[in-house]
Amino acid sequence: MSREKRPAYFRFFLEACNLISILDVESAGHVIQAVSAYFSDNIEPGDLSKNERTVFNRLRRDVDKSFSDYEAAVTYGKQGAEKRNGGGKS
């Protein structure tokens, strides 16, 4: 598992629970494992059924949003630190 600076979690909304609940247990497990691999190591699943892929794609949006929110927070934090510290100019 790579450990570069990244978000520690992603949002798992009620909608995601509802989508997973319509899958059978085996398919739900495939989706959860695929989301885990995507979130942890950016591995795209290649062996999901059509229904599993549909649910995965919906959950992937939440994972991707967590990464973009994290990047924005890092950027704004750096900008704030530069302002507080005089921007590093002499």
C-alpha cells in the first residue's frame, strides 16, 4: 500500500449503502474490495459485472471527490502559511 500524502478517508453516503444493499452478498463484497483497492492504491477493477461496475462507478465519485477536497485543503493551507509567514520573500 502506498503511503504518500493523501486523504485518510472518503465519504460513504447513505445512497452508497442503498446501492450496495441491492446487490447480493458476493457482488457487494466485490464492490467493497474494488473500492478499497481504488482508494488505497488507485487500482481500477477489471472483473466487475455490469451491476457491480455501476455501483463501483458511483462510489468512485465519492473517492475522487475526497482526493480533490484533500488537494484543495493542502493548497489553501500552503497559501495561508505563506501569507502568515510573509510569503517567503526577503
